Amino acid sequence: MHDAEPLKPSNTGWLIADVVQDTFAFGWSRTEVDAQLLALLDDPQWQPYVVFPGEYVQPPERAISALASDAPHSGKRPLFILLDATWSEARKMFRKSPYLDRFPVLGFQPEQISHYQLRRAKRDDHFCTSEVAALCLELSPDARDVHAGQVLERYLAVYTHHYLRAKHQLPPQWEGDAHQALQSTLQPS
């Protein structure tokens, strides 16, 4: 996480930890790397993937487009590294984190556009952190991860609804579409 990101009320990175049990969060610094982060990256149970648009990757062969097709199959659990920041900050983090250079970069070419409304990116294919996490979870062969991705998408919609309603000093619509969709996802099947 970029240093100011956790303090922003529009940050969605914390939503991931509410939904995904195995979530780790670390502050980013250009000059110091958290020793616990380095230990996690070296833990043999994980296969780290930096999640970032492939257009920024050098050399280009480091970029992969989907885990199912061209990713190395190591048999390890995927560890998705998300850079939680604004786009300009995330590009800086990507360039100035040489300890991540040894990992493949997973880029998405999703057909949908971002639904995030609290901060606007310059491009429709730039997603907020929780949207990226949901896309990552959808790649998993584990149905629990796929379900967590669906919950995360709907949780973001509820969070956005509450944020925008509060911004305009309006009460949330508890029976609205966002709440109903989240409730239907949380109901046992």
C-alpha cells in the first residue's frame, strides 16, 4: 500500500481483507522493504504474481495474460501482489520495487469496464484494488475463491452505495439492488 492510501476514505483495499481470509497488507517505501513481505514472497507454499497491466512490463515476456493459459504451473498457491495506490503512484511502485522483478506479471484484459465511482481513473480499463482482487479470485480453480470474488464485487457495490449516499447526506437504501445482490450471494445454497 502506498503510504497515504490506507487513510483515504475512498480506498477499497481493506474490503479484500474483510472477504479473503489469506490477505496480507504491507506499507510500501522506495528505500525500505518490509522483512515480513520478503519472507512471504520467499515462502515455498506460494507462487507470487504481480498484478499490473502488461503494457508496463519490461521485458515483455515477463507478462502473462491469464493463469490458466500461459502461467507456469508450479502446483503452489497463487499469491497475488496488488499495488494499492492511485495509478500514478502504482506505476512508481511497480518501477521502484526491484524485489518484485523476479515474479511474473499478471495483466488483465477484462471485457467489462470499471464500476468504481469514488475516484475516477483516466481510462475505463483501470480498476480499483478490490475489483482487481475479484478478477484474481475468479481465476482460481477453487470454488470458494470464485465465490469470494463474487462477494467482493457485491461488497464493493454496497460500500460505494453507502459512501455516495453519505457524501450527499442521504441514508442508505437498505432494500436497494446493491444490498439485495450482496445478500443473495451470502445466502447458503
